[in-house]
Amino acid sequence: MKSNFFIVNSAAFISLLAALLIACSQSEPEAGAEVISGKQTPAKPQVLQTESYKTIQWTDLMPQDDLDALLNPPAYLDEIEDGSEEDMLSNQFMLAMAQASDDRYMQALSSTRIKPEFDNQRIRLPGFIVPLEFDEKQTLTRFFLVPFFGACIHVPPPPPNQIVYGVFEKGLEVTALHEPVWVTGILKTTLTENDVATSAYAMEVATVETYTE
């Protein structure tokens, strides 16, 4: 997985969302990925029994009917021209439309529905970090993990059930937000809301590893 997950505005973003959610989870990293924890990256990975953590894909966290809805976008999205005034305005109103609409596709875009069987499960998931909180040493302790680069920053956030709120008390020094990582920990079906986005899952993070192919 490389850092080329830039996506365009509005209608194009929505049309590509489902494909990105699937594609972001397809590749497997090389064994022995470098572990990032605290302010320094150790020369050798910390010992972690990764076999006790289940590697999952982002689409595993989404109820099947939500995924089906995103994989079958309505025809009206094709009528919005990229870069047009309508395209620019639709970004601002997309969330409100999703919350108010009875359109199944729009509902899936803002879905907080979770897979209850993942509560308290030890999992490993790839993604990109969106910083939220730093400690007094300026190490990152709270973040959103998202399936593609730029989510919540350059483009609208993915559905809440495709965002994980990470709590990493050890702290993490972030040097390159455009680089993907593996995050390992205990997943919770906990809703988190702030000014950046809403997540339907949370994780007690054990390690963050650089993602390599």
C-alpha cells in the first residue's frame, strides 16, 4: 500500500469510496515490520505475539447491507460534474443529506452501525493516522485510524464504521502522515465524536508498526 490514495472532491470521492475501502486492506506487509513507540524508533522491533491478533480488513467492520449500498451508488451521482459549482457545494451538504435522507446509499455514508462480534477482540488493521491529541512531550496519544490517506483532512471522512479512534498511552512520534501503518490492539465498539469526525469503533493500541510491502 503506497501513499497515493489521494481522491478528488465530492461525487468522485463518493463513487470511489467503496473501492478504496476494499483496496486499502488487500496488501500484506512484510514480516518484521519496524515498531514505532514513544519518541524513538528502536533499531529492533518490540516483541509482540502478533499471531494472537487477528488481521482484518476495513470492510470486515461494516455490516453487509451498508457495504452493498456503497458498492451500488445511485445513478444521480453520475450527473454531478467534477469541479462544477454543484460538486463544490455537495461537499458541504453531504453529511446533512446523509443524516436526513431515506436514501440507503446516503445512510451508509454516515452509518454508525457496527459488527458487535468485534467488541473486545484483539485485532490488527492497516490504515493512515489522523492526529488528535498530544501529551506534554508532544507525542501522539489519541488519533483516528482511517482506511485511506487524506480522510478527515483533505476530503470528507469515511463512514463512522470505517474510522477507529486509537488510544495509545505510550505515545507515538509521527513523522510522515502520508505513510500507512499497521495498528494492533483491542478493538471496542465505542462511539467517539469530535470536531474532526465520528468513529463507531475505538482501540486500546498496543503497537503501531510501519507498513511495508
